[in-house]
Amino acid sequence: MKHFIGKLHLLTWTTTEDPSAGGALEQLVPACRSGDRKAQKRLFDALAPKMMVLCLRYVGDRTTAEDVLQDGFISLFSRLDSYSGAGSFEGWARRIFVNTALMHLRKTDALKLSDDIGEARSLSTEEATPVQKIGYRELMALIARLPADARTIFNMYVIEGYSHKEIAQTLGLNEATSRSKLQRARIRLQEMIKEQEKR
């Protein structure tokens, strides 16, 4: 890709104009591919806030999330040629950021998924009841406090909509382990919510 933005300055997201004004994100792709810096900035401004939230959900702290966000944008801009135009561009971009976050977690050994099937069977298979008393920001803060492996599977299944089969293939584990980690994450979230209510 010509004239690629090598270093992204993450702390300058704010802009006075609507980054998606003048057309959908998909319409910015050809200009970004040809190295148009204004189009790249508009694309960055449109996606950065949403993708930062996604990165934060996976890695749990802001500084690391900013690093993952930057790596995700480098990957996105370098892979624009592989976007076929089929489906939503934002959905395609989300996959890149999820994969970037997962690569980071693998590199830091945060994903130690070693449960066996016997342990998975011992957990209840009932779905945890949805928590309606807690706000979005509070819930995101609690999710960030989950252990990295449970947080990752919770994010992939509940928020990103991956199936247990897809999670198992992506993370290199079996489906029973994915289910057990998800169930444990839900139970832990419920416990944290109850603890918070007592305060």
C-alpha cells in the first residue's frame, strides 16, 4: 500500500467533523488503498472509538488497549486490499481487531486454557440469568476484571457472537473448555455484581 500511515497518534481522536460524513465507510476504502491521508484519517476517526472499546474489553487496561488498537489499525490499513466489499466494512474491521487482541493475549501468555473435559462437565449447563440492574459502563468495568482467558471467551461469545466451535478453532482448545470458561465467567460476573450491590 502506498503512503501508509506508519505511526498512528491515538490520543488525537477528537475531530470537529463527522468522520463518516459524505458517505459510508466502504466508500473511503478505495481512497485509503491509494494512500489518501485524509481518507485514512476519516476512516481512523470513524472506527477508533468503537475499536478502542473492543480492545479494552479484551485486554483489560487502557495503555495495553491503545497498543492493540494501534497494531489493529496497522493490520487493517495493510490488509485493505483483501476487503472484497462483501458484507459490512465495519464487521470486517472488527474481525481484524479481535484477532489483533487475541494475538496480543497469546504473546503475553494470558490465554492459558488448560481445563479438561471432566472439569467442564462438572459445571452447570444452565445459562446465567441476564443482569438488568447494572449499567453498561459498570458491566464493561467488571468484564475487564475477569481473568484474561475467561474475559476473552466471554467477549467472543457474548459480545462478538462467535460460536463455541469458532472459539475452539481460533484459540486451539475444545468446545467443552470454551463452554466451561464462559460459564465460569458468567458466574464470576454475577458474584462481582452481588458484591458491588452490597457496598
